[in-house]
Amino acid sequence: MTEESSADRDLVLTLAKGMALLRAYRPGEMHLSNKEFMERTGFSKPTVSRLTRTLVELGYLRFSEQHGRYALGAGVLTLGYPLLVSLSIRQAARPLMRELAEAVSGQVSMGIRDRFTMTFIESSRSPNHRLTMPEIGGTVPLLQSAMGRAYLAAMESRQREELLASYRIHRPSEWDRYASELPAALADYEHRGFTCSFGEVRPEAYACAVPLRLRWDDEIISVNCGIAAHLVGRDELIDTIGPKLVWTARSIEAAAGFWMPAQPAIEHELSRIPQKTRPIKRSGPARRADVISKRPPKTKKKGRT
């Protein structure tokens, strides 16, 4: 190994360790100490001290004199902001997500994959939804969440197998517990057009999810609907909420300018959705008002000749 390649390797390892330190924070945590960084990353004390010092200088961490611990710095926000801005589909989806969330007294969210989790990039919650669910930037596990299962269902089989092989190595406990449920989830997607989870992520929450057919820079986007388990039974989630979410997903696609001509596969999918909640079929790009309307637009009467 040359001196230059050795230096490059050291730089890559340092970068990876710095990112691991930033990922050590969990939802709701404000401050972490060097000792907690060591416990969560497995790094030595000198390594953690060197990394925190560098990250503070770069603005990704800040040291609180009052608490004697480190908090995430504003620099972390600047990393994520360009990504959120580039996801213009969020603006098209927001009113449709809010409409469904209010209709079912739940929370409707949109997410993309980050390694072995799904990260929320948009979320809308009903005022009647009392559960504390992940907001933008929050994550849920890939294998046991409805959102993650929808993502896996939309992947090409070869890519899915490669990802699952890596999952089995890096998250063995989750794999041992939930891998056996994945075939049924994939079958549910083929049969119903959506996937479900019944308390696997949180016992008090049920959820269903749909992958969008459009892609963002070749990335799969999943739309998820979460509801308090005491408000909805399994049958209602499958028979009512799931089909409504499929309709919402198709409406989001149309509002974002994505439209597919009538195809047997699509017609079969729509046939599973109750008539009153189906999107209106159009021959060209649809406006949002056309998509979300549950009644066909009125036609003008032709005058007599």
C-alpha cells in the first residue's frame, strides 16, 4: 500500500467515525457526553475526544458549558436542508396527506430509505391523533415497519435480496425476529396494493403503507398511514384505511405530474379500491382539484340545435 493510499484510507475511516458519532443521537435526546459516545460507537476515549473537537470546529456539534455535554449543531441542518428542498413532491403531497390524516384521525407520512431504516421527509397529523409519531427526520426500522415493507415490495428482487443479505449481517436481532413476516408482507402488497404492520414497531400503533410509482432520483418513496391501535381493528385497516391510502398515493402521483395510461395491472389495482374513494380516471395530466374530488365533474348540457 502506497503512502498516499494509506492516507486516503485513514481519511475515509475518520470521516466514517465522525458520521457514526453524529448518528449516536436518538430521537428526543439533546445532549450526549464523551462516555455515552464511547458506549454507543465503541470508539476509544482519545478517538471520541478528537472527533468531538473537530465536529465542534466544523459546526456539526456544539458544547454546552451548562450541561458539560455535546449537542447537535446547526451545521447538521444545513446538510439536510438541500435534500428537503429538492424533494418538491412534498409540496404536492402535503394537502392530500393532510386530508387523509384528518379523515382517519391518524398520521400520514412520506419516507425514503436510509440504510436499514426509513426516514420521514414529510408528515401530516390529525388534531385528533394523540400518539407521538416520528416527524420529519424521524426513522422507523425497515423490516418491521409498514413503510419499510412497502419500500421492500417496490424493489427489484435482485436489489431486495442484496439489501436483505446486508440487513441480516448488520441487524441480526431484528432479522431473527421479523424476517419470517416479510413473505406475507410482500404477498399482501401483490394482493392489495399496500403493506401493513400491526404493532411491530410500537404496540399501540397500527399502520399501512404504499410505495409511490414515481421515483425521486431513482429512489423509492413510501407513503404511510399510522393510527392508534385502539381506534382501528385489523379488518378496518385492511378493508378501509389501506384502500384509502392507495387512492391517496395515486392522487399524489397525479398532483406531482405523474400519470400512467390505463393498463390492466393498474385497472386491477384500482378495482380493489372502494368505488367512492377511487381517483377519477383521466386521459392526461390531472389537476389536484380533479384528483381529490370524489364526485365526477359536472358536464355542461349541450344546447339544442
